Amino acid sequence: MAGKAKGAGSRGDSSYGRSGRQKRQTYRRILVASEGEITERQYVERLSQILRTKGVNVSVTPVHGASDPVSVVEKCMEEREREKRSRREPFDHCVCLVDVDTHAHLEDAIDLASANGIQLIITNLKFEVWLLWHVSDSLGERTSKELDALTKTHSLFHKDKHLAVDFPFDGVDRATKNAYSADPNLAANRKGPDPSSAMPVLVQLMRGTL
């Protein structure tokens, strides 16, 4: 007679330990603190859903009323510490998304992030540059108003700062290529030329390739 098949939950199941208790799923946890309260949060959350990278969990924390990039880094640090106190599994990566715009304390934010193991992702001039690179290969410098006008031309927003329902996330590889063309040395905790964006660093983290 054939041996009895091992059922779910048996000690022969690799997802169970010697005690017979199911092992906890291990995720690579990424914390993203964003200067923007709407656009960046929607972009990261929706991209995470589209990528569906196995074993990667992304949490986005918009920093309400952030007046400068230093406050974004400080909020990220606070959230990281809060998680350490409340969970057994800390964040594996902590990332902050900020723009250059007219911020006077960007260098201070870079120093603070570097000293505390946080990856500061800077887009110059602002996040709209990264969004536009999903649909356009233009690497020319633009003013803030010109960037806003181009996002309307390409219908990237539904209204205000809310991304369009049909935002072209399938252009993320195109945007990545454009980012490296604009700044071959792009990296976290570094202000690149105008235009530039270090968003490919976060995309790689979300894909589990970095």
C-alpha cells in the first residue's frame, strides 16, 4: 500500500518549522517618506501594485505640511524608530522623495540622510520631470510652469495633483533610461543636474534588484 501523503501542515512541509508551526513570511520592507502628499504617494503605491515583486512590501508615508527636505528626512527617521518599537521586523530600506525646487536646506537634508542610513531620492527640478520621462525623451531644462504645462499636454493628471487613472506606468523603463541619460552618475543622497532624478534607485529597490 502506498505511503500516506503528507498533508498541509505536516513536518515535511518546508513552510513549517520543527514545532509544526507555520513560518512567518519574510518580506523586504521599504519605507518611503514623500514630500508630496498626493502625487508621489499615488505613484509609488500604484507602481508597487503593478510590479507585484514577490517578497517586497512598500509603505508610503506622506509628510503633511513639509516645508523643507530636512523635515521629510526627520519624519522618515521618526517612522523608522516607531516601527522598531512596535514590530519585530524593522524596515530594510528607508527612502525619502524630495524635489530641488527652491529649497534652501537641501544639502542639510543630504547630510542628515547620509548620516542616518536613509536614501534621499532627489528630482531636479521637481517630481514632474520623472513623470514626463515615462512619455517623453526630452532632456531639456524646464521651468516649473513649463513642466506643469507639459503634464497637462500629456494628460498625466486627473485633477490637481492626482495621477490620471491611465497613467502610463508601462513607461517606467523608458523613464529609467532617460534618467541615466540625463545623469549617468545618478545616486541617492546626491543632487543631480537640471533635469535629473534618482528615482531609478527606488524602482530597483521595489523590484528587488538592488
